[in-house]
Amino acid sequence: MRRKTWGSVAAADLVFIICTACDAPRPMAPARAASGARVASLTSPADLVRQLAAERGIVPLPPTPYVRPALSRLGQALAFDKILSGTRDISCMTCHLPAFATGDGKSLSIGQGGIGLGPPRTHPGGVFIPRNAPPLFNMSALRRLFWDGRVEVDAQGAFHTPASSQLTPEMTRVFEFGAVSALPLFPVTSRDEMRGYGGNELAAIDDGDFAAIWDGIMKRLAAIPEYRGMFEAAYPGTRFGDMTFAHAANAIAGFIVDRLSFNDTPWDRFLAGRDDALSPAQLDGAQTFLTLKCSLCHNSSTFSDEQFHDVAVPQIGPGEGDGSSGRDDFGRMRVSDNANDRYRFRTSPLRNIELTGPYGHDGAIVSLRAFVDHYSESETRLVDYDPSQLEPSLQSTLLGTSTAILARRDTLLDGVLFSPATSEKLMQYLSALTDDRARNLSRLVPARVPSGLPVDRP
């Protein structure tokens, strides 16, 4: 990550971030007009907030890409069909439940072999996935996916993924929606998430042989006439026999983009010119958010800079096999091999954030208010972290790495201190980032899937 330096921050920003102990919005430096000239004054609080947003690069979402109805229907079926998992007991949406805003309400998901759905889900062996299941909203607007950004589309349009050359140019030419088209390629290859450790032909494949795993899933789908027809309807002019799992992944992405892109929040309506779209408390909260350091990282249309930061989140759960204990998670370093990236994770997008807890790369912070509070004196909150907020099976997994995490904490957080009243203002603003259509997603669950396997309905 290229860390922000004072020389790279706009002069107008210095008014806000030169003092790290900001407990109230500071006066805004004269705003820049589109022509580059300075505007002498702003006529209202709403105008001020819009100008602050423009200074931070916080803009409306880009238009949602068109998705062919047949492609979305295919993607919906695949996303909910357990045939994609090794022992046919878990689907993509088992950990991204519509009832929990495309998460599962757990700090860490329980993948293959789990029993139950949502927060009560358990595993006989207590096996947790190392990272929190992120939400699936507005994915076409993101170019870096997963907490460590291991799936990425760069500025030249090239895909960078764990599959390396096994993701061929022929496969990437199928992709229609950017990085999210590659996303579904990888949970199906993970033993803990979907593939399992034995008792099925997918588990028998070597871990690094992505192509063979994908081919194995396509053989399963080929045995179901309904799926063959759905694939050919979704990709007119292409025979099923000429398709790869890239076509399945792109279809799942199409479903996600088609049905989980939401751009009608109070904030969106406000940016479009409706001064009354925000309540007075939300407007005040917006000014607070935009004049503190929050928006230096939570910006763009998704409220994520898609960079990687160490924000002093405690490490819980089984970890990714890092460190002397094997229970640590080195974050972006696992992708970049750069020691400076240790404990850095991608900035979380904030749209619909009030619906998508727990929070942090490992879900260590259960409530949104606690996560907002965490950014004030984060060093103290890390050291004093109380694992009793976690479900019982995770309470004993807190790793004593606070010193190492703090040694690499982003310097933007140095000295940040604000009061409970400021936290409440920030919470008011975050509530304006929720699209009411995201509150009830039960309509996404299909009545059945072509395999005939049961569909998860929490």
C-alpha cells in the first residue's frame, strides 16, 4: 500500500487532519469549484457536506451493469445449489445468507460439515473459517476482493488471482463484471469452505490443481439436463460442452450484481440534490464523518479506498497458519510477500454497514457502535479487548499479538480520540448508507435448485 503522506494530501484536508485529536468538525477550507477556482462561501450545511464529499472523492455508485435475465437465473441456482460443494452439504449462500444481509451473523463462518444456519451454526469439530464472511453488495464497483485482495483486476484489466496461469485468457474473456466474476472460482476450491477433506471426488484432487477442481464441478453439472439447458440459455450460441467453470462463476457474479446492487440510500438521494433526504442528525453526522479522518480511507462510491490498513483489530479464531503459533493471520502480506503488509486488510465498504455485523477481518468486534468506538484510542481498545463478546467457541482463541499488531498500525490512527457524542454522530451518518431494499432479501431464495438438493432457508 502506498501510505498517504502530508505531501499527498490536498491542502483543504490539512484543516481536518493536522490535529489528530479531533472531537468535532473543523471549519472547512474554501472549497474548490469545478473550474479549480476557490469558492468564497457555501450557502447551506447541505452544500457544505456535498463539497466535503467531493473533496474526499465520495461519489455516486456507477451504473449497475446489465445482466441478462437467463444469466441471473443460472447464477441464482448455482449460488444456492449445494452440488458445488464436495459432499453436497453447503452452498455459496450458506455463509452469505439473505436473512443476514448476505453474511451469516457469525464472527467466523463454519463451512463444510457444519450443522444449522446463521448464528447457531455449529461444527462437531469446532472448525471455523479464518475470516469473516464479507457482504455481497455492489460488487461490480469493487476491483479488489477478499480481505487480502487476492482477487484483483488491475488498471489494465488484467486479473490477479491465486490460480495464476490456471485462470486462462479464454476463461477471463468470459467474465462480464470485473473482479466479482472471478470471485466464485475460489470458495469451491477451499477444503474448509466447500470442498471437504474426503469422501468425494473433488476432495481427492490436489489442493493446487484449480483446473481439475473446476472441471470436476462442471462434470457434476453436465449430468443434470436442466443445468445444461440453463447454461446454454445464459450464453446464447455457446454449447455447454465448450464451457468451463468460468461460465458458472460469471453467472453467479451476474446474479450478485443483478440482485444485490443497491443505490437508493438516503445518502444517494442527498447526493442527487434532495436536501431533505438526510435527517438533521444524519446531515450533522455526515459533516462529522467528512471532517474527521474516516473519509481518508472510506471514500469513493463504495466508501472503500480498496487499500490495505492495519487498524488494530485483535486476532481471533484459527488464523491462516501464520506466525509461530500457526494461528495468526498476516493479511495482505500473504498475497504481496511484503513484510510491511503484515496485519493489513482491505478497507471495508460501508454501504448497508449497519446490517452486516460482526465487523473486522475476523469479526472480532460484534457491534457497529463498538467498531466505530474502536477507532478512538484503538491502541488501548486492542490491548483491553474483551473476548466475552464472542460466541463461546471463540472466546478462548484470542491471540496475544497486540504488540506486533500495534507496531504496524496505520499512522493515520495515531492520536485519534473522540467522544461518545462523536461516535453517535458517526452512527447517524452510517444509518444513511442503508438502502431499505437490503433489509429483507428473502426474495432472493429460489424455491428449488436443479440438483434437487435442499435449499438453505434460515
